[in-house]
Amino acid sequence: MLIGQLADALGIPTATVRLYERKGLLPDPRRAENGYRVYDDTTLARLRFIRTAQAAGLTLAEISSVLGVRDDGTAPCSHVDELLATKLADVRQRRRQLAALESELAQLVDRSRQLDPADCAAGEICHIFSTSTSVDESTFG
């Protein structure tokens, strides 16, 4: 199949296929006499894997490492398990950070609704963020 057919089969732009080739995620395709790229079903399967792995949160570098293990003739299952376990831990950490941020924002909104703008001192930019609030700056960074 040609690059357009391959891309259409997965609902991706042809530029994405070319990018994956440049990044080494796809092997160099066979070329027809007219110079067009010609792909087979193994490339289609590899692209499906790449798209599924991306949907699971793996980066192209991580996907490349999985493909490298497979291309060396080894089943990459334990490597994938490690990558996914790391991603899951990252997601859980991010959820904790977002929950803390949500709490801080809710406190600030509550505070903002209790304060009178007329009470804001001339030296303050906005008294919602006065030093007496409990905002943890590390939550935002």
C-alpha cells in the first residue's frame, strides 16, 4: 500500500508516517519503480502499536525503546510493564498535585468572596493573595 493508504487506514496524516520514519520508529519502506513508498501489513501493525502506546501515554522515545527490544528478537513485555508502571505512578502523583491545587484554589475563591475590594491596601496588588493565606507556592510549580 502507498503512504496515503497507510495513513488513511489509521486516520493519521501522511506527515506523521514520515515523522515516524525519520525518528526510526518505522523501517525504511520499500520503494516502487516510480520512487513511491510501498508499505506492507507489518508496517500497519507497527503503526497501530505506536498509536496505541501513545494513547497509553508513552513518549516516542519510550516507544522506540520498546520497538528496539522487539526488533532485537525479545518480547518487550517486562520492559513495557516497567514503562507503564512508571507512567501510572506519575499519573497518581499528578492527581495528588491537582487535588492539592484544587483545594488551594477553592480556598482562594472562598477567601475572594469574603473580602471587600475597598479594603485592599494601596501597597498590595490584590489582597486575595496576601501573606496570611495558606497558599503553598510549590503546588503551582
